[in-house]
Amino acid sequence: MKYLLRSLFYTVLMLFLISVLSFGAIHMAPNSFMGGELNPNMTPENIAHLKSIYGLDKPLFQQYTDWVINLITLNFGISFVSGMAVSEVVAKRLPVTLAMNSVAMIATFIISLWLGIKAAMRYESLTDRVVSQFSLVSFAMPSYYLALVAMMVLSVTLGWFPIAGMHSLEPPDGIGYYLDMAWHLALPIVVMVFVGVGSLVLYIRSLTLEILKSDYIYFARARGISQKQIIRYYILPNLLPPIVTMLGLSLPGLIGGSVILESIFGIEGMGQLFYLSAMSRDYPVIMGILMMSAFLTLIGNQIADAVLLKLNPFVKR
């Protein structure tokens, strides 16, 4: 109970500090949706009227207080651009981003785990060198560059995948609708997986090499235990804690981890929404996405800590 209360207090405190910093940074940002920078036809009377509608004519402390109270009730405000509630705008785009990033994250961890262990088990062999070079290329490859190259080769030249968008001009009905969506999202998911596996493969390979140097691995091999059993009973259990931690830290990427790729491929998701909101100074949407990402980060850390306590009860609470 003490651990749960301390975790809850830590989460609430961090959310409060993040909200203060985010609110202050947004209000100190140059230019504004209400100013004449984006729309020179805005008159002072129109600006004053809009500020009164959105409560921007109140003192800064009162604006922050009202905003926090609304956050508690899951009211993220009203979008400057569309005039819709931020929660409605986010609800339209969130499922696509969650589905795409979840598939990419799961595939990245599975492929990285397999390649990292395989390279470590065959240390300094041809397989190890090939996997290491592949990981370095993946680690150094910018996602936007790979996305453009993939579009030129696989979409324009070969015609295997659509260039952009989420659906065909005339999408089929029924299950064909979702298959058509999967076909459109396949290329950006492949790009995300390719760019994401590099650093993770090198990390898992390094951890596995350290595990292989342990005394219990030598004793296991001396007893004639097969390589598959060593991986299953000795390596994977020791790799679980750091992998769980990284999975917890990857949760915020489910919302905002594909800003560039969604903009390049024309996918109407959270990443594209964040980019368009930043360009149009739609601050309620930006603040809503920032707070969602912060909440996911903190919750991910708490979930990872709880799982680590389950995996290793000797961890200090």
C-alpha cells in the first residue's frame, strides 16, 4: 500500500510539474492563433471577441486553474481551427495511430529480440557481423529519408504499395475495407520497424553477451544443456527486466511516435494532427496531446515498475 501511494503521489506531482512547464512554454511561444501573424485580416475587435470566447482575456493564473480543472474532467478544451472539442478531434485520429504504432512496436521488439540473441550466440561469426552491420545501418538511417526512398522504389517504380493515404479512392466494403487499410499502412509500418530495430538489436546483443559470460552459463553448458534450453531458461528470464522497462518507456510513442511518417505518407493520425496543430498554433490540441503523452509516460513507468517487482521480488520498493 505504501508503494502504491508513493507511486500515485509521484505521478500526480510529475503531471502537475509537466502541466505548469507546458502551459508556460505555450504562452511564451512567439506568434499566436489570435494575432495577425497567421491571418492579417483579423481586426482588434475580432481578436478581443475570440479571446473572450476562449477565456484568454483572463489573468494567466486563472487560465491555468480553469484548464487544470477541465483536465480533471477530461475536457481538453476547444480547437482553435475546427471549433470542435479536442477530445473529439483526438478520438477521430487516435485509433489509427494506436493500431499502426502498436503493430510496429511489437514487431520491433520481437525482431530485435531474435536478432540480438542470434548475434550474441554466434559471437564474431558471419551472422554476428551481418546483424551488427544491419543494426548500424538501421540506427543511422533517418526515417524521413527511408520513407521517401521506399515510396520512390516500392510505390512509384514497382507499384507494390500505395503512395499515401489510408484508403483507396473507392474502398471495398466489409473485411475488404480493413484489408485495404492494412495495405496502405504496411509501408509506413515497415519503415518504422526498420528504423527502430537498430539500437534495440545492439542493446539486446550487448546484454546477451554479458549473460553468456556468467558462471551459471558455463555450468549449464558443462551439464550438456542444449542451446535452446539455455536461451529459454537462462537468457530470456534475464533479458525480461530491461525489456519490460523499455516497453514501458515506449508507451508514449503509441501517440506521438510517428509525426514525420504520418505527415509524409498522408496518414490522418495523431502525429499528423500534432504537426498541423503546431503549424497553425492550435494550442488547445497541442496541450491535450502533450498531457496525454506525459500521462502515458508516467503510467508506462509505473506499469514497468510493477512488472519488475513481480519478476524480481528482491527489487527495493
